[in-house]
Amino acid sequence: MDTAVITSVRNDDFFLQRWIEYYGANFGHKNLYVILDGQDQPTPDDTPEVNTLTIPRKPLERVPAMRRRARLVSDIARGLFRFYDCVIATDVDEFIIPDPNAFPDLKSFLEANQNTTRSISGLGLDVGQHIGLEPELDPAQKMLDQRRFAHLSSRYTKPSISFKPCTWGSGFHRIKGQNFHISDQLYDFHFGMVDYARSTGKTADKDRLATGWGGHLERREALFKIIAESTPVPGDDYFATARKLQTWRRPLYAWNKPGMIKGDPVVEIPDRFRGII
């Protein structure tokens, strides 16, 4: 089965390398598509097989900018479906990982699930640093070797994997006009807040502040407080419940997005995920 993976990036000095390494190991660098937001963005020269598309930098406020990006990625994906059986669209700080107890890698998972549904969502895990218990991230080490806790967040339970042409909504949180399916063997790890010093530094990014990202980033930074004040439960004790809540407790106005879980549940990431990212 042929799979393409798409992301977009601006002012990143950390995640793109890891994104290319992970998805490239699964599908090959030649099947990765990176949209560079602005001619001032450097290309990943150390991986020349990766396909890059540099677009003009035309700033918009956060919400319309995210909608524009989703439409662009959806349009590119529709073209790629003429050559691929599956297209994955993610943010550069998101890593879709199958349960290691069930599949050795993401490629194997997709091959086993190709004809089961139009799209697949992994259960969203918003990984954050536990201030006081976990030190600053060491870039030379695997992230999941250094972080133990994650917020079970519906915001990152995304239908990122599609087997048919589709139109993703803003942030890839939904597919327009289409229901979603949360696999019980797949997880979407979001690492945007994986390190306090690195993550809070984003609030000083002039590009982001100029286009209305300040409040959004401050809300995301609340993750550190949520984790620090939580009583984490073992992930395997709560994953099935989280999937049920996100699937069945959806308001009518957001029928094709996972329902929000009350109480900000925090889980301890199972040890079997260590060393993957």
C-alpha cells in the first residue's frame, strides 16, 4: 500500500527533523510532503528525497490561516490520491503511533486497516512536562524516554489518516461531512508542550503574536498546570473509557468531532511506548 504524509511548518528548529525521521522510517522520505510557509524557511537539506513546497508568506489571523492551510492540504491530498492509497495529514509536532503490542509500526497498522473505514483517528495524547518531576528535555534523547504523562485531549483525536479524498477542517480536527472512527489500537501523540522552556518560548515568536496566536498559546500552556496538579492514572486503565466518551458524548453541533472529556484526565503513558519518538 502506498502512503503519503503531509505537514506544514514555519519557524521550527526542533520537530521537523523528528517528523521526517519517524514518518520516513515508515513510508520512505520520497513519500513525505513538507509545505514551507514562506521563502525565508530553510529546506531540510540533509534529507533531499523529501518533497518540499515553498509557499508565499501571506499572514492571516489564526483562525482564517488555519482554515486556509487545511484547504491547501486537502487540495494537495486530492491530487496525491491519484498516486497513493492513503494520505496522512498532521501538524509537525504530532506523531501517530499504533499500539506496539499490536503492530510493529504505522505502516503495518495501515495495511491491516486499509479497507475497514474511510478515515481513522488515533486517541489524542497531549504530552507535557511534569514541572518538578521531569527535567528539561534533552534533544539527543527520545522524547518518550523523558516524558511520562499526557492529558487525554479530544483536540488531538484527529482523523488524520484518510483512505479517500476528503476536506479536512481547521487544524485537521474533523473531515467535513464525514463521521470519524477512533481506533482502539492507535494513538496521536502531540508534543507541542513537551518541554516548558521550549514551548513557552513560542509566545515570543513575533510571527505568531502578530497573527493572534498569543491567546491560543497561553491556553495550551495550561497543560503544564493540568499535569502538575493531576493524579495520573495508568493509561491502559482509561484508554477504552476515553474512546467511548469521545465517541458517544458529542453535541449535535459538532457531530463529526470527538466529544470533550470533563475533568482534564491525565494518564501515565505505558512503558511500551518508550523509545519510539
